[in-house]
Amino acid sequence: MTTARTATPSTARAINDRLALNLLLDQGPLTATELRDLTGLSRPTVADLLDRLGRSGLVAVVGERGEQRRGPNARLYALVASRAHLAAFDVRSGGVSLVVADLAGRTLAAAELVVEDPGADAAAHRAAADRIVRTLLDTARRAEVPHLHTVAVGAPGLVDPATGRLKSTGDLPAWHADLLAALRELPGTEVILENEVNLAGRAEYRTGAARGRDDFVLVWLGHSVGAAVVLDGKLRRGVGGGAGEICFLPVPGTTALPTATGCEGGFHGLAGSAAVCALARAHGLPADPADDAAAAEAAVRAALDALDALGDGGPGGPFLDELAERIALGASAICVVLDPGCVVLGGEVGRAGGTELASRVERRLAGLSPVRTEVRAGEAGGGAVLGGAVLTAGDAVRRDLFGEL
């Protein structure tokens, strides 16, 4: 027989403290009365937790509120956002974007750094990593941040959930691994590594198109293609971190099959940036020969402009239809296996296509898959990876400061 156990006083205090801290984080400054109304806790319990959190430096009085009450004004309590600081990275093959933020996730300073390909020179790769770390520390000093509690890094490739190591699924430059090693040498700073599409999926889940949904898949359409899988409100990484590597998905329409070391014959070959640019040129739309994510984004925007000007009789409509057909092929394979109920289109191409492309993919997907699936345009924007990294780092900081329940 299992014996029922009640929470100990210390556990109850930890639960109440975290509840109050999360409310102050989400809603901003609150009075003790407002905290009582929102938590259902008694007056003495709220007074006790505010005193305890004040002594710990997590909560402070920031003003008064008395517009709708008689007698003395009520004190306003707020989370001390300067109690800890964090940083977030979006690491790409040609450089990095980074932000320094406070405990509430507010950006205090930001920087971008272009990294030229150092070739095979190992010393040059390490020098590039050191330069990025110096840029991070300079950015933190500019924001008057003396110490970073946690740094979250979003990078392409497989991140092993067991070891936290990055494994390339393509030709990632060696300075990526050197950067992680250099960041892990920062004293007293936790470093979290996550696949960049997974971070974008977290941003869509918490602040973007998938708010309110516990099951969805983000299909990332950029230089290559990838997916973030969220089921039952949890990000699913797979045993080796490979969940969502749909660039390797075999699909009809490619000239070959993918291999363990190359995704050119997979879904990447249909919906990666080079394929999108080639498709645009085939429909008479302008596309930069660079064939990178920015060129594919511009090609989709050109198609939408042509659609606005000429309707479906111009090149824009047929291009978007064929692109939607390609995207739906990959999405249908996901949907018949996972049945997420919702697919969000992100990345440069998904962002550029917006609701027009999403609606065309949804119509085509309905004809390919027996499971009903809504398709939405991503809302997290071009900073989705950084946004997800800030959320991830913030969660880690708060677990440490607020306590793990």
C-alpha cells in the first residue's frame, strides 16, 4: 500500500516562492493584495514570502499603488531583474549574433560578428573563437554586466542530449567546437548548447505561432531544412539529438537518395535555399545566384509581389503552388508519423511566405495526409533562434535561483 505524503513546510515555501516569482516575471510589479488574489495564498503567507524573497535579493519594493484604495498606498513589489544575467548566441557558418539579457529576458546589449572561413588552420579557428568570446565579454561590460550566469548557444548540427556535444551533419567550421570550448572556460558560467531549430521551436511555442498548443512541429525553411518537434508540451530531441533532421528525409522528386554524410538527395534537395532559388528562376522570377537563405527569402518576396501585381496568372502563383507542393511532401511524412495537428513554417522562406504560403501548404497537405493538420506562418521572426536561446538560458537561471520543483 502506498502511503500518501503531504508537502513539507520547506517544500510548500519553495512552491509558493516560485509561484510568486513567476507571477512577478510574467505580469510585472504587483502589490501584496494582488499576489494574494492571484495565488489564493493567505495574507500571512504572502507577507512571509515577500520578506523571504526580499532578503534573498530576488524581490524589491519599486513604488506604490493607491489609485483605487483608501488609506496608505500599497507597496509595489517587483522581480529584481539585475539579480542575474544571461547571454544567447545564434551561431551560423559565417558568424554569430549574440545578446546579453537580464533575469526577465530583456535585452541589454547585442552584437554581431562576421567570421571569415579560416580554412584548415587550427590556430586561426581557435583565434576566431577567442575573438567571439572577447566580443561577448565586451558586450556584457557595455551593458554594465559583471558576470554571466548562463549562456545558451544555438548552432546547426546534432546536439547529443547525453553529452552536450555538437556533431556536424554537414560542413560546419571547426571554430564552432572551439567556441563552445572557450565559452565553457568562463568561470562560474553555465553553457547550454542546443540545435538552432529547436530553439526557434521553443520561441514559437512560448511567444509565437504555437502559443497555446502542446503539440506542433516547426518546419524550418532556410539554407537547409529542419524541424523542431514538440509533443505533450515537451521538445523531443531523440536518443542522439537527431529528431527533426528532415533534410535527410527521402522524398520523391530528388535525383538521388540522401546518405549518412550528405542530405542533397533528401528533402533538402527540394526545399533548401538552392532549390528554392532554382525554382524561382525556372518560373521567371529573380533569384540571386548566391542561392543562400537570403536569396531564397528575396525570391519568395518577389513571388508575392508578382502575385499582388498580376494575380495567379503571373509567375508568383505557380511558383508558390509548386513550392507549397514540395514543402507539403516533407510535412506529410512528419504528420502521418507524429500527427502533431499543427505545422508552423519558419526560417527565411517560411517567414517570407507568411500566411499566403502557409495556406497553400495546408491545402496541399490535406490532399496528401489523412490526418487533419493546420499550417501556420511562424511569428517569432528573424530572431527566433536568439529568442529561443534567451528563453532557454532564462529558464536555467530561474531554476537555479527560484529552485527546482
